[in-house]
Amino acid sequence: MSHQTGIKANEELRKFFAKCKLGKIRVVKVSIENEQLTLSDYKEVEKTWDDDFDKMVGPMIESSQPSYILYRLDHRNETGYDWLLISWSPDDAPVRQKMLYASTKATLKQEFGNNCISEELHGTSEHEITLGGLTKNRKADSSPAPLTTQEEELARLRKVENITLSNAGIDSRAQTLSGVSFPISNAVIDSVNSMVKKKINYIQLKIDIENEEIHLVRDDVIPVDKLSEQIPKDNARYHLYSFSHKYEGSTIQSVVFIYSMPGYSCSVKERMLYSSCKGPLLDIIESNLGLTISKKLEIGSEEELTEDYLIEEIHPKKVVDKPKFEKPKGPPSRGAKRLTKIQKT
């Protein structure tokens, strides 16, 4: 950075930078001489930027001497042409020189105009400072870093983020949601509509992992004491249950969403998919299909799913009075306080 070296552009270079903005200059070489940024060489535009590149940049490279090269591209931004900044720092250059150029680059960018530089290229060998080297560098910058097997799997699971519904009345535009969004079958839509109309009170859904879709397993009318029997012991599932119950003298109908995951009997992939698809699925059910969900639960075993459990979750007990903090009593055998008598001398 500039405060590290104190090196600034000399007056000649500042004036030349202003000339560069007119568009006739193709390439500029800048060096550090006598503790100043100095104009070393330049060439004017001849053909297109890629036609001029190797012919003009190559001769400006010195095998053991660092330098900066500013190269004008042919596309423009709001302030003028875009420029490429090449930082040439050959491996065989003295360490002190390489450090000096590295710590002065921010000053050069400021003197030329940060908003004019749209791209940078750093090279330590001559083949990197060629049109081919620039193209390779651009591809490397735009490509993601190599992923581990686990990262590739997770990336694949997260890549689907748009929901497409073909049914009439369902918004089929792409929606951005957190998690993985899989299409739901028409049977699921019909069942949820039936629950909205109070024709059924139970729906079970599963993820078709191979086809990446959410399908209906079954829908029915079942009493609450039979609900636990619907939970598979070896597969994850989503459940919707319209729970009719009495609370404080009134009959209440509460729709509960239950995500059942029977521990590690399921594969890692299945656990990841069910966890990731839950949020987008709930958004479709509530926002698109109009089913209001009162409580969202997650269970690991069917034994948890009792009537008392549902009531406690839907209507949690309120703590009316908090116990007051009482200062702990001192030790019982503390004894009388001692008085120390000070004798006069």
C-alpha cells in the first residue's frame, strides 16, 4: 500500500495517465525509478485488443526486472475504457524488488484510477503474460475450487432452488427459498386441498430421491390414537395431521406438520434431503395451497407421538410467576465476629 513505501507517480506519468483516458493508448509500462513511479514505455492502439496483446506486451517484459503494465481493453464502462493491470514479478528478480513492487501496486491503481481497472493479472513467468495465459487465468477465476466428495454431494443437493408447479392456480414462477426445492406431485396438491376442505385429517409424504420429487404415500381419516402407527420405523417421512381436540372448554382444530426421522437407520443422503426440503415444502403448503399450519414438530420415534404430546406442543404451559431470587444463607457455624484490639504505643 502507498503508506508502506511513500512512492508516488512523477509529474510526467500523471500527465500521461490523463492522456490514456482519451482512448488512443493501448499499453503502458510503468517502473519504479529513483523512488518514483515512472513512464517506461507505451504503444498506441493498432487493431483489436486481443490482436495487439502478444505483439505489444511481450517486448515490454524484462526477464529479471519487475514492472507494471496497464493494457487497454476494447469494452467500456461508465467512465471510459476498461483496463487490465498486469503485475510482472519474475521469479529470478531480487526479493527486495518484488516486495517493493507488491507494496506499491495500490498506489499505482490510485494514481491511474481504481474505477478504470476492471481486471488484474499477476505473472512470474513469461508464458503467463500472454493472451493464452490471460485466458487461462480468466477460466480459473470463473471456475469453482475443486470440491471434496462430500462437498460435491452437498452442492448437488442444494443446486435445485426453484419450484415449478404445473397445476392451475399454483404460481409456477421461480421462487428463491432457503433449502432444496423439489416439485410436488399432483396427488400431493389434491390431498392438501382435501385437508383444507376438511375431507381428510391425515397426509403422509415421501421424497423420491432418484427422481427428486415429493410424492403422496397416503391420505386418510384416522383418530389420534392411531397416529403413531403411521410413522415408519426405517424411513423418513413428512406428515400433516389436522388435530381436533378440546382445550379450555373449546373444540380446536390445529394442523400439525410432523417430520419423522428414525435416527441413523436412514442414509446420510436421505437425512440431508429431508432436512433441506422441509422449508420450501412448508412454504408451498402454506403460501400456495392455503393450508395454515399451527405447529411444526420433529420426532425420532413413533412412541413420542401421543395425544398429550400434541396438546403440550400446541398449547405450551405458561409460567405465571417466576421464583424470586433468594440470597443464600451463610454457613451455620460462622460464630461471633472477632474484634482486634489495637494497642497504643
